[in-house]
Amino acid sequence: MKKKTHEKEDIMANTADENEEIRQNTDETTNQDNQAASAVSEVEAATDKVVEEVRALQEKLAEMQDKYLRLSAEFDNYRKRTLKEKMELSKYAEENILSKVIPFMDDFDRAIQHLDTADNDAMKNGISLIYTKFSEFLRQNGVSEIESVNKDFDVELHDAVAKAPVEDENKKGKVIDVVLKGYYLRDKILRHAKVVVGE
């Protein structure tokens, strides 16, 4: 009977040991589960924080890209405007000088008209040569004459200094005489032509 009691005690001791071991394993598993849950919470919190930071960085990046695009567009507009102004300046830089030179051309025109009455052939040839060179100089610099005679009167091109009666109905409202020639500087009017209009 002692042997049975002893066996029973051994079984109970073994069961107690096993129960203790199971309790310890359960406590250990619970601790591990708690640690795992805590680790998961920390990971979730860290993930939420990283997601917030990524959103903030994406918003900042979008803002910076927008600023960059605006700045780039402003610079491009500035560059185009400056280039256009530079081209305009170079295109019409000589306008002031050439407008002051044009009256000399008027004097040459008057001299050429009265050249036939001159007796000196050398003087005729000299004036003709200077007139030709001067005309060529103006042409090379973009100055061209406004064609006016027998053209319709155009307030954009002509200044009417007088009206003259005409017999031909086709000449009414047209330029019949040019008192002072008009000139273009490339596509811009350098000086309006002073004309007589038929009525």
C-alpha cells in the first residue's frame, strides 16, 4: 500500500511539476503574446508616424514643384520679353539717326530735279553719284520709300497738305503729287509722305 501511495505521490508530484511547467509555459506564452502585442502596437505607431511624415513630405514636394514651375515660367517669360525688347531695340536703334538723315535725302531729290539746268557736267555727275550712294546706304539700313503717286490716299501712310481738283474721276481720292517723300524703316513708318490729293 505504501508503494501505491508512493506512486500516487510521485504521480501527483509529476502532475504538479507538469502543471507548474504548463503554468510557466502559459505565463511565458502570455508574456510573449503581450510582448508581441506591444511590438505590434509599436510597429503600428511607427508606421502611422512614417505615413504622416511621408504625407507631409509629399505635400512639401508638391508645393516645391509648384513653386519651381511658377518660377521657371516667370523666368521663361522674362527671357522671352528681354529677347523681344533686345530685338526691337536692335531693329529700330538706328531709327533716330536715320530720321535725322532723311532731310538730306530731300535736299538731294531737289538737287536732282534741278540738275538738268546745271551747265557743269562734273557737278551733275558728282551729285548723281552722291545721291546713288546715299540711296544705297539708306536701303542697306532698311529704309525704303513709300510709294504714293496714283495710290489711294491712306491716313496711315500719307499726310495731305493740299487738295487739287482733277478732271479724271479715277484720280479722285488718290495721291496726285508728292510734296515730301515718306519712308519706311523696315516695317515701321519712319516718316509719313506729304501729298496732294485729287478731288
